[in-house]
Amino acid sequence: MNSIKQFLILFTFGCFWGCSGPHGDWGDSRVILISIDGFRGDILRGRSFAGDLPNLARLSEMGESCSNVQTVFPSLTYPAHTSMITGVLPQKHGILNNRPFIPEKNFIDWFWYADSIKVPTLITKSHDKGLVTLGVSWPVTVGAKMDWMLPEMKSVHDSISTIDLVRKHDHPKSFLESATVRGVMPEDGNPKGFGRDLLLHEIFMDAFTHKAPHLSLYHMIETDLVQHKFGKETPEAKNAFMFMDSLVGNIMSFLDKNELWESTTLIIVGDHGFRNYKKQVNVNRLFEKEGWVKIKDGLISEWDVVCLASGGSGFIRLKNPSDKAFKKRVRLLLSKQIEFEILETRHMNGNLWAPPETNFLLLANKDFGFVRSGNLPYVTEKAGGSHGGDPRHSYLKAGFIAAGRGINNRKLDSMHVTDVAHKISELLDLGLE
């Protein structure tokens, strides 16, 4: 690149951050909420916590922490993240799963869009109050009223890359280009692994340091994917958390250097814990064998009964629930299986609430995990990690750490993931009910 062109790009980049758009003042009160996906509560209790994760350990010593955070049911990323910013459970905010129940599309879509949320959020409350907001890869934020936003989306088709898809929905429209200048954008437009989290971190740090937002929502991802693939107590999982710890350290160093702890609250929270399994269960193959589901080229083409697999849980829906004879046949088939426990509508209340359209709820037994696949057999001998089950289990409890403005130095015995929203509402005087 010649020097003139390079100067023009850098000049444009500098004006983008320094000359336009809303920004806060460093003396204002602010909250940074960082979700480390799959940040388990038992990590905080581990003997190697301080040695492996020195920045999180320092943050814990500065403020308050909890290793016993109960998440929502199903214990999945999107319902949990939405509860973090609404303060209510999925049955009220409307994000009932990671994916909408659309069998005909093989459950390929996700709850990407903010207008799916049925209640006020920290985002909408901050907007109404005129506060400056920043969101980096926070779930269910496409179309959200944020001043600076890179929503979480992923291409599910070969016709468009993830980068191009996100570029259609970032705000302002040139927001994503902040990363292009430094050359960390992958050539194929589909960031993944630690490279994706590094890209997101670069974007977050640029926006935060230049715009001084009052509310920042930032989602770190790879820790979840690594635990799914390798299991939760593995060298790969340990390395992933150490990487995220270093990113948190960058943010803490900025707050240290600029003496911002008196005005800033930094909160780290997990959305769920993890459990290991030894075998994968594909319930729709069980239904296919009975002729109740047709799967062609890995896609569901027809169904009389179908399962939305969600890791530790499975949601069964009949196309014609009034057919009592068929429902009885489905119940009998499911009750014969050893891989899971079956619950009916009368059991679906309280902690194990499910949408009213759900006819049966499955909970994976020890060593099993449900998978969404059009190709795998009913049971596959393959180990990994999952979540999505009953959030009351100790292995699904998440971790929480907070320090800075308005935070006391203490250890909390327990809390719920919905408490995060109310804590932030109090810190920023948002009036979230």
C-alpha cells in the first residue's frame, strides 16, 4: 500500500472514531458486562484458579464473586444471555431456546433478532435514558437500538460469508471496518477459533477506548466451543480460558492506566456450566425408523413428531397433538429408551418450564448428550461436552465476578443469572423492573 493511500485510510479511521457518533465522558458512571461463554462456577473453586487465570483472580480479590450462579432452563446461551439483560426467565422474555422451532429448516436458524425479545432490556432502558451503548457479539441484538454494535450472527449458507452478513447489520454501517485497518479480518470472511475472539476483542477495545460508553455488552465465545468439542476439564479448555483471561487483562490494564475504577464497574459472568458425555443421541433417527420423520440429504422433509435437540435436553412436539392414539405410541417408544428421562406436560413448570406446544421434554441421562443432526445414527460413540439440561445441577452452575464502582468486597453464596440485569440497572439507575 502506498503512503498516500495508507494515510487516507488511517485518517478516515481516526475521524470515524474521533469525529462522529455519540460518546460518553470518562467521569460518567459505566458498566462493562463481559460474558465468557461456558464460564463454569467450579473454575472459581479450582486450586489452579489464581495461577491459570491471574486477571480474573485479581478481579475477584478486588470485588465480589460467586461460584454458584443458577442459569435458566434450558441452560443455553441465547436464553441465558437474554435473561442477563432483562432480569426475567425465558417464558417471559420469549427467547425459549438458541433456535426457533422450525423443523422444516432443520432448526438451522437462531434467535438473532432483538425484536424477538418481549420485555424491556438494559439496552432499551439505556436508550430511553440517553446513555451511550456498545455491543460486541452479544446474542439476540440484531436490530437493537445500540449506538455502537456488532451483533452476533453466523452465516448458515454458502451464499454469504459471516463477515458480509454481520456487515449488513452492524451499527453504524462502517463499524466493522474498524478491524479491517489492522488486517485481522480472515480472507474467507468466516472468523473462527481464537482468531474470531481476537477480532471481537480488537473491535471492543477500539470502540470502548474511543467512545467511553455507559453500557458495554461483550460476549467471548471460544471457551464454549472448545468445551463442546473436547470436554470441560481438558488441556484445550484450560488454554481457552487462559486466552480469555488475557483479554480481560487488557481491559483491566486500560482501566488501571486511566484510573477509571471509581467510575467503572466490570462484571464477568458465565451463561451456563458444562457436563461431559460419552455418547451422542439423535432422537429424530429413532422417529425416522418408525416412519414418523422423513430425512432426506440430512434435512427433515416431513414429520409427525420431531425433536429439537438442545444438549442436555430435547423438546418433542407432535404435529397433531390431538391424536391421542399416536401420542400414546410416541410416549411408549420414548419410555423404553435408556438414554434419557421423559417428562410430560404436567411436569413442565417452575425450573423445567417448556413452551406449551411441547408434548414431551427429554432430559439426557449421565454420559449422554442430545445432538441436532440429519446424518448421525440414533446413538454415536463420541465424547464431548454439553449443557442445556436442568440448571439446578451443580455442574451447570456458572461463575460471576464483579469489581469497581458500587461493588463490595465479598463472596456470594448463590445467585441467579437474572440478578445480573437488576444489579446493572441499579448501577446505572435504569429502572428495570
